[in-house]
Amino acid sequence: MENQVIILNAKIYTVDSENSVKEALVIDGNKIAYVGTNEGAQEFIDRSLALGESIDFLDLMSALDSGEVKGSLKVIDLQGHTVLPGLIDSHIHPPGTALTDLYEVSLYGLDSVEQCKDAIRAFIERNKGIDTVYGRGWSLGIFEGDEVSKGPRKEHLDDVSRDIPIILRAYDGHTLWLNSKAFEKFGIDENTPCPSGGKIEIDDDTNKVWGTLKESAIHLVKEGEYTDYQYQKAFELFQQKMHKFGVTSILSLSGFKWGIQPQVYKKLIDENKLKMRISAGFSISPGEDPIEQIDRIKAIRDNFDSDYFKTTTVKLLADGVVEGTTGSLIEPYELGAGKGSDYCGEFLWDRDKLPIAINKANREGFSIHVHSVGDNATKTMLDVI
């Protein structure tokens, strides 16, 4: 008999067809062997301890505490507390903030521009000799005036350093904030052609770059590069965090060039370190051939799927986000958004390409996941579908 954990005196939500609530649960090795009453769990206790007769619960707890009864049995008295099935996060981008926690400057939860600048200075001080600073987590909510619609100015980061490129992604992932050195490093200025669906914000007074890149314009900047080993360490930290929240399964949504890649999951599985079930989805770009991209996703499914990792989903991005003024709306944004009187945002896909992508994904047995924030983006996607 394998190691057993027996939970008694609990409120156990089974989420079965009757939404029944039970009071006892028995885990035998890595399987749930029983859910029911305290009396029913008593049989497992007796069997595990090879007792000739039943032992009173209080006497059992006392015997276990004192060491009089030895074995592979752990009994937990929850005293009326709740047990839930493992939670499923249905939209997440692992390793999430764990990669930032380990290798970048974290701006999550900071309430002012000065706090952001102090965090960046401290990061540079801790990482002497660093040639490029990457980070994530800033919020538009800490800015005022034109910076609410355009995003933060480059001059804030120039105050921190004019010698080291600084590239900071917003907490929602849709905007990059750069200093002047970063614009220089990646050859981006007011004359740079902007990718379809993207936005290089320009200062209306100087006609120079403002400080932010939005949506597909983000790809003008090279992402921070990390080894598979670093991604694995970040995922292990991510997994630890998620387990603390009770999350045991996720829908992982990533691109081909960022996020946890399939070979990292395979390494985790081979080393018996993957402890949550992964339903994997991959984004396809409006600017590339949808057939070729979905075939690449199919190849991932053919080569990497296992019990704990399943390639299930194709993701389409129809627009951006309203806070970045890149959501696609039916009615124009208000003048306060700073985009003129007839600006509605942009729908990212060619209407002729969408049915090709949707039908191909459907034929290959993939679920279709759509990012559509603005009402025009959602209406258009529903019309096409």
C-alpha cells in the first residue's frame, strides 16, 4: 500500500453531478481512493495500520503524535474547513511574473513614476555591467495628461540612464516603454515604418518618438533572450506560486518566439518536475500565412504531447486594449484619448484571411481562442465565425 493521506471533518466540494458535499477524503499514493463519510474513511485507517479493530479518532491522533503508531499514514483533521478540487486558470502566460522576478526589473504594484525609476536604478546597481535592462509591470494608472493615452515619455527613463537601453513592458503586455538609448539601439525613430496593427507614438510638438511602442510595433524591439534552463527555473517558480493559489491546471497561451516553449515542458516532464497539467495554445500572427502557422502548431502537437502536456488551442488577436487606445471600437474614442475625432482603433486581421485561419484550425481539431476587447473587434469576429 502506498503512502496515504486521510482528511476528516471537512467540507469537501466534489463538483459532481449533484454538487454534493462530503466530509472525508482518502488519497492513496497519487490517486483519490475515497470521498465520503468519516465512517467510510475509517476502513482505510484500519487497513493502513493493520489494526484488528477500529481506533477512536482522538486516540488515533494521539497515537500518531506520540509515535506509538508508525507507518505511511497521515491523518488531517480539518475541523470543518473547506476542500476544493484543483482550480484551472483558463488564460495565462507562463512563466508570468516569475521570469521578471528572477531576471528582470519588476515594476508590479508600484504607485508612482519615481518608484519605477528607483526600482530600475536599484536593479542596475545590483547587476553591474548589464548592457540592456528589461522589465515588466508598470501601469498606465500612475500617469497623467497625455501619458494616459500615449503612454509614458522616454525622458523619465533617460533620467535613469542615457547609456544603457531600458525596455519595459506594461503589466498587460501590450505596450513597451523605452528610453532614448533603446530607440537608438534598435534603430527606431519617427521615420520608422510601423508594422500593421502597431503604433509608434510620436510627440506632436517635436515630431520625435514619444517613448512607447504598442501592439505589433513591440516586435521592432528584440525580446530579452533566456536559455531553456532559465525558462525552466522560471516555470518551476511559477508552478510553486500557482500551487499556493490552488491552481493545478492551466491553459498556457504563448507565441512561437516568446513564453515557455514545448521543449522546456518536455524537459520538465523527463525530470518529473511538471506537477500541473498544461493545455497549450499558440498565437498566430495576422501578418503571416495562417496555414503555415497552424501546421507548425500541429507539428508541436505531434511531437510533444503527453499526459501532462496537450496542444489544444489556436489563438487569434483581433485588436489591442482600450487603455492603450488600440482596442477596435465601433464609435470613435473620445477626444480626451488624444487620437483625433474619428479614431476607432484597428482591427488586426484581413477579413479574407480570417475564414482560412478559422476553418484550418477547426479541421485540425484545435479550439479557437480569440482576443477581442473592443466592440467592433468582437462583432467582426462573431460575424466572420
